[in-house]
Amino acid sequence: MVRYVLRSAVGWLVMIVVATNATFFLASWFLDPRSNYRQLRPVRTEEQISRALRPYGLDPHESLVGRWWHWLSGVVLHFDWGHSPTGASVNSEVAYRVVISGQLVLAGVALSVLFGVALGVYTASRQYGVVDRVSQTVSVVLYNVPTAVGALGLVLLAVWLNQRAGGTVLHVAGASTPGVDGTLPRLLDRLDHLILPTINLALLGYAGWHFTQRALLLDTINADYVRTARATGLTRAQAIRRHALRSSLIPTATSVAFTIPTVFTGAIITETVFGWEGMGRYFTKTISENDVHGTVAVAAFGAVTTAVGAVLADIATVLLDPRVRVS
Amino acid sequence: MAAPIPPLPLDPEVPAPRLGRGRLYRRRFVRNRGALLGVLIFVALVLFAAFGHLLTSWNWADPDLTALTQPPTPAHPFGTGQGGNDLLAECVHGLQRSLVIALSVSALTTVIAAVVGAGTAYLGGRTERVSLAVIHFLLVVPSFLILALISNRVAGDWRVLILVLTLFGWVFNARIVWSVSTSLRERDYVLMAEFMDVSRWRIVLRHIVPHLSSLLIINLTLGVDSTVLNETALSFLGFGVKTPDVSLGSLLADGASTISSAPWLFAYPAGLLVVLTVSVMLIGDGLRDALDPTSRAGG
């Protein structure tokens, strides 16, 4: 088991390295750091701009391979992911943003998977009941709401709620209120800020899990082994839970891994709407500010989250499926 | 030798017409009310995109400087934006953009996915290994980031947006097509075609791909949905369609900044988007049920 996981982790590591380096070349090709300096007044000469960019390894007069080597040796030797064209360190930017994005994405994925799978199981065992039909309709609509629309709708709702309550019940912007002291108040404040964006991610993300889990369970619910299990004296609920559900969870577990990048994309928009300074905002900021090193760091973060998800999915498959033998 | 069995007498009152495949599918599809509703809404939206400009005397690009940020009035049924642009005209134009982008990207990705997925599965060997490696690699690469990188550089030309979305859109479908086709390459009719010395690409195109048609049709419809969502996300963040051009996504982004002072700027494009994606999803669901080979519906 451990060896199997280690082997797949090594495979993913290679993928991450290749993907990150490929992004470096793409980003260097498509982003021009000089344009940040061209907007400055008084006007800088090309020579001055090159001189300003050279210490960060971003000078376009240097060869692409040279810039790549500068960046790569920084990452490998000092774990230094480079600088933005204006000299801000990528490491310090990413360090606190990862935490902010991490809590948002994790909470969003966990809630949507839990709720979606639970609803899928409930409706599959009561196919064509009232709850099944109603929740199916609601899920179809929610599944198709673009993240931006959902997030802005929630903002409207929260603003209206705050006006009715005459104070700030739900925070619409930011990850925390500055100036809140003490462990408990700070924790409560964080949680309050987390509510709306998490609801947004969960509400728009759960529907996919609902559909797939419902379909998967309906496929297995009439299988022979479930009937055999009932023949041994289990109740219908027990047979479904212990036998049908277990095998129908396997494809779900594998696809959790590959939705993490999509959740991350959803988080970009959620962060933009709710004003969270996480990796998603950093993503839009680095691209619009021609920050090559920052963009590459975002890509590396995305690849790492995918890989972590995939390895976890492998482990879950092995634990759930008695037919999978690893050695 | 047994005596030849006399033919069964045909019951004249119960004719048993053999349904053609097309008619069977059509019947199953029409029986699904949700799917019909989806088709109706979709057709209405296409008509709105094509002829909606007749509903207003304003052009989407011309500002009405006497009406800045006005709520809906008879002159401007959807209200006006901050620059005095008529929102109805902008919505019609944006819907047109979004529809054209979504339909063409979805068609292109489906064709590429079918040819690459089925071809890879049939040819096997080194071709299969190499193209699977490429597909897996493209799945790991944060495609949304690269999409944003490229489309930001080319500055909002919708034709380039189609190319870029296609470039990254086919991968996942190709993976699915590949895994389905691996079971098709051993079929008898494929072997038969091989014995008859049919060329390899002809086998892929004439014998394998048609067997994937239901999967491909469903992918085509759902691809419209995911492209609309992707395009909206890109344009919302400012990396897709950009001013002076408008799409539903860029209209949303404009509306987002004035959401409490001028909610109609957000509400109309948002409503159109949701109605569009829901109708496409209903059509896709109906098609999936109608084309399902294991369907228990008799006729």
C-alpha cells in the first residue's frame, strides 16, 4: 500500500515539475514585464527598464534559457520562487494567500461532496419520489448557474439581509476584519467571513455530486450482491449502505481529485466577488500585471493540489474496493 | 426433415410497425417534457439573439447620452448602463457572441475528441502511449490559467477565443472516447473490416466513430454548456471578450460593480445566462434518455 502510494506520488511529482516548467516558458512568452515600466512617468528608456528587471531575472534581453536557469536554480537551491516585475517577493505573497485559499477550497469541496453524495444516496433509494423530483429540478438549475451569477446573487441577498437587520450580520467582503483582537473573536470573525463564499462554492458545486452519486447508486442498487445481502437478513437500508453504497462510492472518490482544479477555478471568481486576497485573486493579478514568476507559482500550486487530490483518491479507492490489490 | 413451419398469420388489427431508429429516438425525446421545454427555450433564445435587435432602435455600440444608468423604461426596456448603452441591445449582441462561441467550440472539440480518442484506441501501440501521455499531461496542466494567459495576450478577439477554448476543451472528452473505444476495437465487425483490407482511418471513421454517436451527441450538447460557463468566467475576470466588444460574461462583470445601485445591469444578463445553460442541460438530459441503448422504454 505504502509503496503503491509512493510510486504514484513520484509519477505525479514528475508531472508537476514538467507542468510548472512548461508554464514558465508559456508565461515568459505571453507576458511582457517591460510593459509595467512603460506606463511609468517620467518615461524610462529601454536601457533603464532592462537594468531594473535584470536583478529579478526578468530582463528580456537575456536569453529565455538564461532566465529559466536563473528561476530554476532559485527554486531548487533556495526555494525562492522569484520576484514580480516591481520586485515583490513571490514567496511572501504566496505564503499567506495559500492559507486563505486553502480554507476556502477545502471547505467548499468538503461541504459540496458531503451534501451532494448524501442527497444522491437519499434520492436514489427513493427514486421518483417527491423529494427526488424536486431536488432534481433544483439541482439542474443550480448546476447551471455560473459562479459569478451565484456569488453576486448571494451578495445582493446578504446586503438586503444586513439592511433589514440594521447591522452587519454577514460580511460581504474580505477574509477578516482588521483590528479584531483576541483568539475567540478573531476565530468567530473569520468564520463569519467564510460563510458566504463557502456557501457559494458548496451550493454551485454539490449538484454534480448529486447527479453522479444518484446515477451510480441506481446502477448498483439492483445488483445481485445487494439482493444476496438482503437474503442474509439485512434490512434494505443496511444492504444499501454496506454493499451498494460502498461500490458506488469508488468512481465518486476518483473524480473528487479531478474536480479540485475546477473548484479552484470557481474559487478565482468567488474570491474576486467577495474580495478575498487568496490565490485566485493572485492569479488574476499576476496575469494582468505581467508577473511571470507569480503566474508560474500559481500554476505550481494548482498542479500540487491536483496531485494531492489524485493521491488521496488512489488511497480511497484501495480502501473502498476489495477487488483492487496493490503490491 | 420436418415440414416447413407455416408463416404466422398476421393480425390485421395489431400492426407491428418496425420503428426506425430516428423515429424511435424522436418519440422518446418528445415524450420527455423537460427536454421539449429545453428545445423551446433554446430556439427562443436563438431567435432573440438573431432578431432581438429589432426590438430596440438603439445599436449596442451607440451610447444614449441623455440616459446614463437608467432603470428600465419604455425607450430602453432593459435599462441603460453607465455609458448610456442600451442594455437590451447589448444583451442581444452578447448572447450572439456567447452562442456562436459555445456552438463552434463544442462542435470542434467533439470532432477532435472523436477522431483522436477513437484513432488512438484503434491504432494502439506507440501512437496510443504517446497521445495518452499528452492527454494526461494536458489534464494536469492548469488549463484555465493557460487559457487566461493566451486570451489576455490576444486581447479579446472572439475568434481567437474559440481557438484557445478548443485547444484545451477536447482533452477530457478524448479521454472518455478513448476508454469507450478500447472495447470497440476487438468487435467482430472491426475484424471483418480488417480482413476486407479497409484502410485504418476508414475503419476508425466509418466503423468505430458511428458507434460512439450517442456519447458524442451528448458531449456536444453538454459541451455547449461548459463552454458558455468557461467563456463567462474568462470574460468576467477580464481575460475573455473585452470592450468594445461585449459578451454575456463581460456584461456580468460590468454589472457586478454596480450591483446595489443598478441591479438591473446584473439581473438581465445573469437571467439570460441561466436560462440558456438550463435549457441546454435539459436538451442534453433528454438526448441521453432517448439515445440510451439500455433504455427500458419500449417505443
